[in-house]
Amino acid sequence: MTDQLGDVTEVGRTRRAARTQEDILEVATAEFAANGYAGARVDEIAARTRTTKRMIYYYFASKEGLYLAVLERVYAQIRRVERGIQIDELSPHEALRTLAEATYDHHTTHQEFIQLVSIENIHRAEHLRLSETILRENATAITLLEQVIDRGVREGTFRDDVDALDVHMMISAYACFHVANRHTFAAIFKRDMLDPSLQASHRRLIGDMIVATMTGRSAGAL
């Protein structure tokens, strides 16, 4: 009986620890996205999570360790979205469109992800390069596109001179632009790219663009 009670207690502690870490990461994501790596304050994160700076360092070792955990978490979220798409059940056209639209949906509804990517680019990816998890798991984004494109090429419906990394770049550029350039674009052109009334058409447009690119002919072939 004592052993059973001990097991239950240990399970409870593990669950509480997991919840605490998730709460810390949630608040830290907002703090780093809003203030950057240098401007973010661990004391502020501790205050907003009702924990202590010492406890945060117990779980994540350092401010940099916490920041890396935040980056790993936000990158994992988009990779889960991609892996959740059953591409084998879709035609190459449908699979490509679905991946493009799903990326657009994720990026425009997870603005903190785009902010963190922008911040890490300012730092020349010096922190991101330290995470083997990010470097390893993000390869799946290209693997999925390669599977779809290879299938389309074999069927004779996709061109064979554009690779998966090019397609990933095009999708990311369009989706990220809506968040990263939202305010300057609105100031200059008086259009909020994240206006809810525009989302359906913008979402459809990225699918159209990517499918048209892969089913069209290159200028050199004309």
C-alpha cells in the first residue's frame, strides 16, 4: 500500500511539474516575442507564472535554455500541423494546396511564431543553431513536400525543375509576410493583411500560386 501511495504521489508531482513547465513556456513565448531575447526578463516571466526565477532555472538551466525551449516548442507546433495532414489520401494537387493553406492558417494565427523567427534572424540564428531538435525535426517539412512533388512529377502533372526547398520558401515567404509586414503594409497601402474579411481569399491565393507554379512551365521552356 505504501508503495502504491508513493507511486501516486510521484505521478502527481510529475504532472504538476509538466503543467508548471508548460505555463512557463506559454508566458515566456509571449515575453520573448514581445521584447526579444535581450529585452525579455526572466523575473517578469516568474511573476506572471507565480513561480520563481530559481524554479525557472531549475527546469531550463538558464535564460538561453528557456529561450531555446520556447523556439523548440513553437517550431514543433507547425511541424505537428504538417504531419497531421494525410497527404497519401490526397492527389498531388490537393496535397500541395492543403500544405500551403495549412501553413498560411498557422502562421497568421500564431503571430508570436513569426515574431520569434524574425528575432532569431536578427541574431543570425545563433541560438537556433544550438538546437539539434529544431534542425532535425524541421527536415520533415521538406520531406513531406518532396513526397508530394515526387508523386506529381511521376504522374506527369508537376514540373521537375523546382525542388521542395523552393516550394517551402515560397509558402513561408507569403505566409510570414502577412504577419512580419502587417503594420508597415497597412500604413503605406491602407490594408490590414490580417483583416478577417480577407483571410479566405488570401488563403486560397497561396494555394493557387503554389499549384500554378508546380503545374506551369518555366520561362526558359517557352
